[in-house]
Amino acid sequence: MNQPANLFDESHCEQCACGEGLDFSFTFAFQPIIDAQNRSVYAYEALVRGPGGQGAMSVLNRVNEQNRYSFDQICRVKAVKLASRLGMEAMLSINFMPNAVYRAEYCIRTTLAAAKTYNFDTRKIIFELTEDENLSSVDHLVSIIEAYQEMGFSTAIDDFGAGYSRYNIMMASPPDLLKLDMALVRNIHEQPNKQAVVAGIITMMKQLGGRIVAEGVETREEYFWLRSQGINLYQGYLFAKPGFECLPEPVFPS
């Protein structure tokens, strides 16, 4: 993994906080993660968008090896700033790029500074790993998760069940949250094989002391089957679509 020559100095952090190295702008939409048991919003996930509401890929396609670190850092700052401006009281889930985190305790400094500047409680931040990023070292990812948890942040693995398996991470350093991939969720109420896989994941997370988020839920049938299995946290169009620079109010099925 190539590291910037001046990675570990004050000036580099300041440059990343200002978005140096980026020749494009972006913002966020927020989608709620609901707690069905309490009928409340547990968290909002910050989803990157173009400045005019363009889709995530219009932004992510411009991220490369040269600007990856700056992009990851400015994502955190922008997400915290916008969440604070919108008066977010729920948790804030921010996707992070493991290949842009060279040393967790150092790279977190811009996030901590932003939280202080915008008066956002760092205990409400969830760092969410997208599971299918091809990492060169699982040990590196485990060190990030452990460092973030020691600092008081919550951690999550996104899209569990798709792409690269992360069971080795689950054994080494389980995250606080595991988000079921929507491919597992889709039509689960009528597919016994999927039901068996998800039942195993539920048992695993209970024993590891973490919680499951079922994401990509689109139908009442999917929702009610998952609820019958004891899952309480959900994300998907059934509850609310992402709101561009706003915090949409979710619908709670009954």
C-alpha cells in the first residue's frame, strides 16, 4: 500500500480537511435506519451524491489512487457538518474506505476536529465498511475496527453476504452492526435457502453480541418475515427513500 510521503504531519491533515487534491464537489443524501421495536429512527446513513443530486457513481467514479485519502477525509467532515446543520439527533452512519486509512488513530483527527467544530457528539458516529472492497490485508481492517471501537465509535460491515466473505473479520474483531446484503433480503419470505442462511447469521450475531440491520427491504412480506426472526433494525424503500440534504421521516409498517 503506497502512503503519501507526508502522511503523518499536521499539514497533511489540514490539506485533507480542506479537500485538497479534489477537482470535484459532492454532498449527501440521508436514508434512515429504523428501529421497528421502538418505532424510531436509529440512524441515518450518509450517501454520497453529486451537488445537484446526481447518483453516487457520478462522484465515486472520480475517486482514484491520488485523491482517495483526501476524498475519504473530506467525506467525513462534510457528513458531520451537514448532519449537524440538519439537527440530526439519531446516529450518523458514514461509509469509510479502508484503503484510505493508513493509521486509524491518526486519520481520525479530521473527524474529531469536525465533530468539535460543528458540535456533533462523536458517540453518535458509526463507521461503516463496504464489504466488497478488495483489501490487501485483513489484519489492516481488523486494526481499524478495533481502533475505532476503542475510541468509542460504533462500527458496521455493509452488504454482508455479497462479494468477499468477511467471516475472518467477524472472528477477529466483530463489528457492532452487520448489514445484510439486499440480495439476501429480496423475496426472503418465499425462499427457504435464503432463510436458512439468514437464520445462521442471526445466530452468529447473537453469540457475538452485535446487531443486524436488514437493508434494501422493499416489501411488507420481506419485512414481516425478518421481524418474525427477531430483527429490529431496517433500511430500505419500504420505510423511506434517501432524502437529498434532508432527513426524511420514515414509515413504520404495522
